[in-house]
Amino acid sequence: MGRPETPLDAMDGPLSEFAARLRRLRADSGGRSYQRLAKTANFAAPTLARAASGRCFPSWEVTRAYVMACGGDPGQWRSAWEATERLIRRDVPGTDPAPGTSPPGLPVRQLPADLPDFVGRAAECDGIRRLAECPPPAVPGDGAPTVVVVCGPGGIGKTTVAVHVAHQVADRYPDGHLFADLRGHDDQPLTPAQVAHRFLAALAITVDRRADPVASFRSAVAGRRLLIVLDNAAGEEQVSPLLPGAAGSLVIVTSRQSLGSLPSTGAVRLDVLDQRAAVQLLSRIAGEERAGQITSAATLARLCGCFPLALRIAGARLASDPAGTVDQLADRLRDEEHRLRRLAVGDRDLSAVFGTSYRLLADLQRRVFRSAGLFPGPDFSLAAIAVLADTDALDVECALQRLVDANLVQPAAAGRYRMHDLLRLYALERGQAEGDGEETAGAIRRLADWFFRMVDAADRELMPARGRPTPLPDASPQPTVAVFAAGPTAWYDAEHANLIGVIRAASRHGHHDIVWRIAVAMRGLLELRGHTADWGTVHQIGLASARAIADRPAEGWILNGMGSGYWHSEAYPEAIDCYQEALAIRTELGDDRGIAVVLNNLGSVYCAQHRYDEAIECLRSALDIREKLGDALDKSFALNSLGHLEHERGMFADALPHLEEALRIRRDLGNRNGEAATLHCLGDTLTGLGRLPEALACLRQALAIFRQLGNRYGEAFTLHSVGAACQAAGRYGHARRYLRSAISLYRELGQREAEMAANATLSAVAALSGNPGRTGSAACPG
């Protein structure tokens, strides 16, 4: 039951006089009912009536609303309210507040101070405010309280945001502001009963010891407009009992868990700060003069992962070390192995904060968390983590969901996940502390083997005619096409960056026999998707691995692939060097088919340099070898290259029979990518012969196939050729559209010479058509 009210005669004088003045103000304004005043004041009618009753002293927020609703001047009333408050505290016995409580009649104000260096979070704060500022129900007590959950990993700034917004909306909750740290991740979290006891004491309400404190708290807050902040909740069971039973109050809950089953009005998940806000926070903590170098401060913010607690620690270290500089601290934090140890100052320790979340995980969840930290790419699939953890996929799925709920892992694209860099470093720390080097090396071996099987299967599906090395002796079953839910191209696009990370990790752990094979398996997809910038990276790592295990056939495969990367990057001398070295190795090994492949590639590069005599020698030698070997598909490569060479020399009639035979072979064998490549060459040749309708038919067929296969490189060159054919046909509007599309795609693929050539063609079209148009615009549909 509530604390007995102070007798009216004990408070006779200042309180009754103040209440009488409020009643007179209402009477002078026309004597409107409290229900009508409530519509203007935005406070419930009972709250306004209680303010003028003389039984309790109203808060300034309620007084101001009452005065304004009656047409009074709040500025004239503020001094009267403050004077009355001082007299009540002096004259009423026993009104000195106990720790954590307010004097009788005065609302409790427990919110911690707002941080003066608060930055960013505008969208998140606006979202919470919109929820908090919903108008109260027409009938007090109807409905449910407004409950907002602010979740995110430890150190992300949940409490800071909650307190900041609470101060902004506090005026709307005149009956009190309660705050409790639930210590959800301590060894002994507070129970709902303990929190209820503290809140009842703060509200100056005594209850029978035999009564349920939680039920008593809900009874006490019924009908009040309270702001309650429940900070650092462990889970729903710690929060639900403390929620008021009716509308009118706002409850802001912070937790590292998502609290999905809590009946909340809305949830806000905090991520890291954006770069600008991160630099601003560093500057405010360290001092503008210390973090004034924007470039250095941005680097330091990036090394802190724009993670608020890490930024505060880094800023505090700078502020406490007058001789230190931003660059020096950034240099120390570049060392990933010791970064977390250096992100500690005073009682702030990032590893300790992460540790309180990790400690609460079950064994399997810990294993999956450590495996996610070990993953060497920007995001990951469930299947990849199941391979790393060597655990059933369904168990991993459940564990990952719990990690998402705990904000230790974040969902990325559909079916994929990511982990913040600092959490990843913490997961690696735990893996080193709880495992051993052999276990880690074994996990990376499993992952590299799995990725090799997958990328090899994707490559075989998209480019079945490509030559490949002999399989590993302990070959696992080849993945079926069915594993590529959205197709092999979509799988590769999602995993491209991860594949580079995997071959780097596998190389560091000495799994060289898989590293070079992944590089070889990636070659076709690198070409298909136009990743020329990464081609050299992948093959350099593969070449180092092949040489580390003195595997000459592997070295030959990698050098051939590296030459193709240089060719597509228009670095022709480097391409020739690689092909010649690969040719020497294949000759040494007596690998006739390999010799023919390299000669074919070498001849094509000579052709690109207009070294036609050398090109013809290489291509005819390749054709001779392939005819002796009797492989029709291999022969089609040599025929296509010879046809392209003759086209480049302007010998269009001589090119036709080579290209037509190559097209027949490739169509008979179902080689779709090869068919499109030959159709492209054939279309260019027919354009040279002036047979424009036939040329456009071939080119449009090629374009459709390239797009179906996801071959962006082939698509770009075919768009250029269609534009040139349209130009020759006098269809200048069509020519401009195709050429602009080609230019845009060339630019994306880094094909600078081809882009310049397409721009030149576009300029020629403009001159012929008398319409200058645009020569570097974004792509238009082909």
C-alpha cells in the first residue's frame, strides 16, 4: 500500500496557497473542465486536477502545461513554483530525501547526466523520440505502455543513446523518471523484485514486507506518466515483470540481446558510428588540437572499427598522453594481434566487455563464434561456418541465430552473416586461448578444400570446355549444380572476396596444394565477371604456393592463367613473359595439349599488339597440335583465334570459313560461352564485309548468351561491336545507345584502351549524325 499522504494542515501555507492560485487561474480563464484543459495541456485530466488539489506539489512540467492551457504566462509562474518548492522542503518534517528518493510530492529524477560529447545517431534517436512522443490515450490507463528496446553488442553505446533520448523527452513524463542498471551480464544480475524495491523506495512508497514488490510497483505506477529506463537487461524475463500494466508511461530498455519476445512498441538496433561521427567523437574526447588531422583521425577511427567504446578508449589514451600523436596510436593499433590489448584504459577494457557476452554462451555457440572469427572474408554463409566448425549445419544455424540475438554476429544479405572487426579479433583471441595451432590449421584446410570444390563446380557449370588440372588424390564428391540455389554466377559473386581471403589464409597455413588449385579454378570466373584487378592477386598467391612445393605442372597452370590476366588488363609485355615461361614448362613436361593452349593464348596477345607474323606462327602451330590430338573442341579454339586474327588484318573473307567451322563445332558440343565468342567474331567479320543484317543477327545472339551466362567481359565487347555495326548501317540512335552501354561497362571492368576506342566510335557517330550527344554517359539498355 502507498505511503500515507502528509496531512493538509502540516503543509498548510505554501502548498495550499499555490494550489489556490492555480484554481483561480482556471476560473479566470473561463472555468473550463479539466477534460477540456487536458486536450490542450497534453496531460491527463486527473493529473491536472491533482495539481490544483493542494494534496501534492505538482512538477514544473505539469505546472507549466496547466498554466499555458489556462492562458497564463509560464515565465511569471516559474519563480512562484521554485519559491513554493523551497518552502515545502524547509517546513514539512521528514521531507529530506533518502538516497535515491525524492521529497514527498516531488517527482523522482533518476536519469544519469547526458554526455556532453554525444555525437551522431540522429536516425536512431529520431526513431525512439517518435515512439516516445505518441499522444497519451484518450482515457488514462487504456492500452499498454510504450516500450522501446535499444539493442546492440557491448560497447556500442546503447546506454548513451537511451539516456540522451530520455533527457529529450523527459518533460512529457511529469510523474517521475526512473533508472536502473539491471547488470544483465554481471555474475549476479538484479532480479525484478530487487529493482521493484529500489523503484518503490525512490517513489517514497512503503509496502508491507509480505507483499510482492513487483505487484506493488505495478500498482503504484498505475495511472502515472513515468519515464523508466531499464539498462543492460539480460533477457525478457528480467524486464517483463517491471512493465507498467497500462498506457501512459515510456519504458526504454537496453540490452545486448534482441529481446524479440518482449511485447515492445519498437526496437532500435545500434550499429557502429559512421566515419564522420567517429572522427567527431575522437576529436571531442582527445581535444580538437590532438585529433585535428582529419586524415589521421579517420585512419584511427577505422582501426577502432568506428566502435563507440573503442573510440572513447582511443580518445582517452590520446588525452592522457600529451606527447603521443594520432599517427603513433594508429601505428600501434595496426597490429591486429595486440589491438584489443591496446584498446584498454582505466576501467574501460574492450576485451572485458566482449568477454561478459561470450561467458554467457553455450559451448556450441562459443565454438561457432570462434569459427566465425576465423573465417577470412567479409561475410559468410551458414555452410562455410559448418565446415569450419566441423559441425552439423542445423546445429550451426541454431547457434548463429542465438549469436545474432546476442548481437555478436549480424545478418548480412539473405542467408549470410558478418562480424564486426573487433569482435572478430576477440573471437580469434578466444580461439587461440582455447584451441591449438593444429586445430586452426585443420579448420582452414577443411574450408579451403570446400571452397575449391565449390568454385571448381561453378566453373565447370559455366565453362565446361576449359582445361583443368588432375584432381586431388583424396578428392571429395564434387558438389552438384543443385547447391547453387540462385545459380553458379550468383554464388561466385557472393563469394568472390571470400575466395581471395581463403587462398591467403590457406597459404599462411601451408596448404599450398589447394591454394594454386583454387587460383586455377577461379580463372574462368574472374574472366567471366570481369574481375581483372583481382586476377593478379589470386595468381601471384597461387604461383608462390606452386613454387613453395616445387610443383612444375602447377606452376605452368598458374603462369598461363596469370598471362591471361595481364592480357585482359592490356598489359601485353607482361602477358607474353608469363606465356613464354608457361610454354617452357609445358614443353619440358611434354604436355602437348598444354603447349597448344599456351601457343593459342600467346598468338592472341601478339595479334593484340599487331605482331601478325608471330601471331600466325603461334596459332598455326597450336592448330597443328590440336588436329593431331583429335580433340574437336580444342581445335575450335585455334580456328576461332585464326579467324579473329584474319579479321584484325582486314582479311574478312579468309576469316569466315575458320569462324564458321569453329561455330559449328561449339554448337555441336554445347559450348555456350565459346559459341557466343565465335558469334561475336563472326559478327565483326560480317560487318567488315558489309553484310550488316547478318552481322547484327550474330552479334545480338552473342549478346544474349553472354548476358545469360553473366559474362560481363564478353557483353562489353559485343555491345561495342553492335554499336559499330549500327553505325555502319546508319542507325545512329541505336549506335549511341549500344556504345554508351559499352563505355560504361568498359569503365567498370577497367578496360581503358577499349573504353577509349568506344568513345572514338561514339564521336564518329556524333559527327556522322550531326548530333554531338554525350560521349561518356551511363549505360543505356542494349
